[in-house]
Amino acid sequence: MDVTLHLTADESDLIAACVRQERWAQQRVYEEHYGKMMGVCLRYANHEEDALDMLHEGFIKVFRYISRYKSGTSLQAWIRTIIVNTCIDHYRRNHRRRTDDLDQVQTLSNGEISALDMISAEEILGLVRELTPSYRVVFNLYVLEGYSHKEIADMLDITESTSRSNLVKARLKLQHALKLKWQK
């Protein structure tokens, strides 16, 4: 069969080919979504190698469960959900839960910084990567993915107050890191 025919296949043909485990289709889906999904993984990972592990594990799941994809929904959103869940699974496997005293959070400074207009996305990503895994995962899920504290608590098997506490601490650490960056 001519490869050029595959390149013009519509999404439903592409999905059907992935269900049949045709490598050309899997490669095309991977290449089309690699960049955005790697960006998601980088927000959860300590290092680029960890992000690649999460990405590859996520795409293995995508291709394993592609037959469950519902036509008419966004393929990218479906893949993103699997990638985010894979990142959460990676976090659960590799990091112990850490519950800190909420009173300590309430005594920390709450100074706001408005330097975000003067920092690149890569610099912000670098600062987020410096957060502890517990803070980074909650920050990503709440701020970037839009989950509620209840949803985060359920996903990570923590309390809602721990989710809130970790978010507050993540924000404070990011603010502190931004202040240090501008003092240099």
C-alpha cells in the first residue's frame, strides 16, 4: 500500500489503523502530539529524562487503550488526560506523601510579586521544576490543569487541606525564587 495514502487519511482512519497496531499510524499520532505532551510531562518531572519516561509510558497506554477512544471527542484532550494520569502515577510510585503542618503555612509571608511579565516560559518551567515533587504536582494539577482540591486529594490520596497547603507553599516558594532572581 502506498505510504502517501496514509498521510492523507482522516482521523477516524488513523485511529482505526492504531487499533490495528499499524506502526505508521502510531508514529503519526506520536509525532503530532509529542511537543504538547512533552510540555505536560516537563511540568511534572524533576529532569528531562523523567519527562521522557512519563511521555513514553503515557503513549504506551494511549496505544494500548486506543480502542476506547470515543469518536467525536478531541483526540488531543483524550491523550492529554492519559499523559496527566501517567504523570500522577509516576509521582505516586516515586515519592512518598508529605504532609506538613498547616499552621506553618499560615505563618509564612504572603507577599505578591508581579514580575511574571519579565520572565520567559522556560524560566518559569525551571522554577516549577525546582519545587518539591509534592508541591509541583499539586501546583500543576490545580493551576495548570484546573482540578479542584477535592479532585487532587482523591487522585493523590491526600486530604484537601494538604492539597491547599501544598499549593500555598508552592506559590510561596515560586514567589521567593522570583524575588531572588530579580535581586541578582
